[in-house]
Amino acid sequence: MLLLTAFLDTSVILSGLASPSGGSAKLFHAAKRKKIKLITTTLVLEEAAEHVSKLSIQPSQLKALLSASILRITPNPSEITVGKFKTLTTDTDDIHVLAGAALSGAQVLLSLDKKHITTPRVKEALQPMRVMSPKEFWQWVSKKK
């Protein structure tokens, strides 16, 4: 099977840290085994760092994830690039995620944000990139085998 690259939204990173047995954490385990490449931006990681304490996640868990070298960090998209994506979502805090994913070269954008990211509008605009939740991703991958 072709090695896929997945861009992770903040929600997936936090979910993976909060629930070690869930679909998001399964991504981390697969990346450790070199079954998938994970990618995100500095802005996404900054968001995750801001929210860890609100979710009873220890900052050391995020630090351990980063030190495991399973998450490649790409440059943040420029303001000009981010501006090109502003019509795709009503949440201005999510525009950088769409821009970062589009520039990353990933085949898949993974998010748990059904209201602003995994919408039909975003899915259509980012094609051929697939936009889905981790659960949908694992279902899709199991069908591809």
C-alpha cells in the first residue's frame, strides 16, 4: 500500500493525546511504525498547546509527541495564502488549517471539526485532497487494502 501523508488539525492532535485508544491516537501508533506520515504546522501546534490544560492533557504529553519525531512540522502559510481560503469556512480560526493542509502536499486532511472543516464545501474545494475524520480515515484505509 502507498504510504499516505495526513495533515492533522488541532482537534485530532488533542483527541489523540486525550484518548490513547481512539482513532486519533491510532494515527500516532501507525506513524511510529512508519505506516503513515503525519504533518502539521506550527500554528496548529500552538493551538494545541493553548488547549491542553483545558482538556486535562498534560503539557508533557504534547512534548512527548513532538519528541517522538512522528509529526513533521511545515512552515505556516503566509497571510496572502491564508486569505485565499477565507471563503471556505465561517470560522476565521480555521482558515490557516485549510491553507496549511493545501500547501503541505498531504493526501488527507484529518479533523474532528464537522462544523467548519469536514464540510462538503471544504471537501470539494481541497480536492484531490481528501478531508475526513480519523474514524472515516480508518474505514477508508481498511477498504483500500
